[in-house]
Amino acid sequence: MIEVKHLNKTFDGHNALTDISVQFPKDQTTVIVGPSGSGKSTLLRSLNFLERPESGIYQFDSDEIDLSQPISNKTILSIRRRTEMVFQGYNLFPHLSVLQNVMEGPIQVQKVKKAAAQQAAIDLLGKVGLAEKASVYPSQLSGGQAQRVAIARSLAMHPEYIFLDEPTSALDPELELEVLKVLLQIASEKQSMIIVTHNMAFAQQVANKIVFIEDGHVLYDGGSDAFFETDNQRIKDFISAMT
Ligand code: ADP
Ligand code: MG
């Protein structure tokens, strides 16, 4: 399991995250919600060392990293090998076909044999509903299709966790839906995920747990049902503003 304890992150003296202590259970989907600028992306990026918090403990199973100490590249690489980040903007390789995009990581990073990587990629494209797009290039895909390829590409690495930062915020509603369906399917297969989203209906469907952040503080950390049934006026206001 991934856990952070007393994590603090500032930008130019401004507190982006203050004393964050959260567990992200394995085999579950944790959804991070909160207003714009509340620190959601900073928290997610800290879990992948794209941001460097000033202090706190980052625990990944039995590995405990003191964030206030210098962190070796070896440690950062080992965390990144165990996790995959899916961004809002897909980041597919434009010069590679869809199939090659999905095969590339396993072959280059994990030294998987080409035939095995290709078969796995074909299977994963089927899983995200894009088997027939294997040979096209990313520029020929819709945003929803591109994001599904990005998800297939991350799954191809068999990460322990997938981090997704507003994976559908660039998409029109009907394209959003096809991506959310894929994520719901993956969640039902117990892929450990941490998802930042503004889509409350999706959050309610997919989340095992919800973390609500406001102004760099955790205001709620618990079950999804209790979050959507809360009496906390601040959270109620947030949910109704988002839906
Ligand atoms: P969210 O993802 O919830 O919208 P962010 O994590 O992006 O919020 O940002 C949290 C706070 O940190 C905001 O006040 C934002 O302006 C600030 N911030 C984020 N990234 C940077 C950065 N690279 N430099 C300076 N300030 C930043
Ligand atoms: Mg963000």
C-alpha cells in the first residue's frame, strides 16, 4: 500500500499541501476531489516524485522514504517502475502506431520479447475497445480514443498503481463516457488506482475511498458512501456545486 504521513509541500513560501496523511489502499480506487488549486495534482505528482515535498514520510509497502532527506535516483526510479501516471493530455508517441505505443514500454523498459509484447498489446487494445485502431497513428484518434490508448499503455507495464490526473477533463461528455467506462472496468478488476476527477457521478461509482482536499488540507478521508451522504456543509456545498 502507498501511504503518506505529515507531507508538506510549498511553492515559493506558499503552502500547497499541509500535513497530509493519507492511505491509498492496494486493489482499490482512491478518488481525490476538491476545488481548483486545492493541491490535488501536487499530491498525485508527489507520489511519483514529479514534485518534491519538503517533508513527510512516503511509504510504499515496506519501503519508507523520508521526504526531508535527499532521495536517490535509484529510489525515484524504483517508485516510478511500480507506478504509471496517465495525464490529461495523453502524451502518446506521435510517430508510433497505436499498437507500437502500447508495446514500447514493455519492450524498451522491461525487456519483454517483441512477440509477447505485441500479443499483450493486442489484448489490451481489445480491453479498451480499440482493437481495430491498432495500426493507426495517434493523430487519427479522437481524444477519448487517445486517452484509452494511454490507459492501455499504462496497463501494459503492469504497474502496482495507476495515477490519473483529471483523465477526462479535456474531453466532450460523450467521449468522456467511453473513457470512464474503461476505468470502471479496470477498477472492478482490482487494479490499484488513484484518480483526480471533477466528475462526481463517476467518483461515486468508481471510488472505494474519497479524499477531499481544500486549500492544501485533507477535509475528508473515508468511504465513498459516507462522503456523498455527509452532513458536513462545506462538502455538501462542494458536491452540489460540482453536479
Ligand atoms: P489542483 O490540482 O487541486 O487544481 P494544484 O496541485 O495544481 O491544485 O495546485 C495547488 C497550489 O499550488 C495552487 O495554489 C497552485 O497555484 C500552486 N502550484 C502548483 N504548481 C505550482 C508550481 N509549479 N509553481 C508554483 N505554484 C504552483
Ligand atoms: Mg490539478
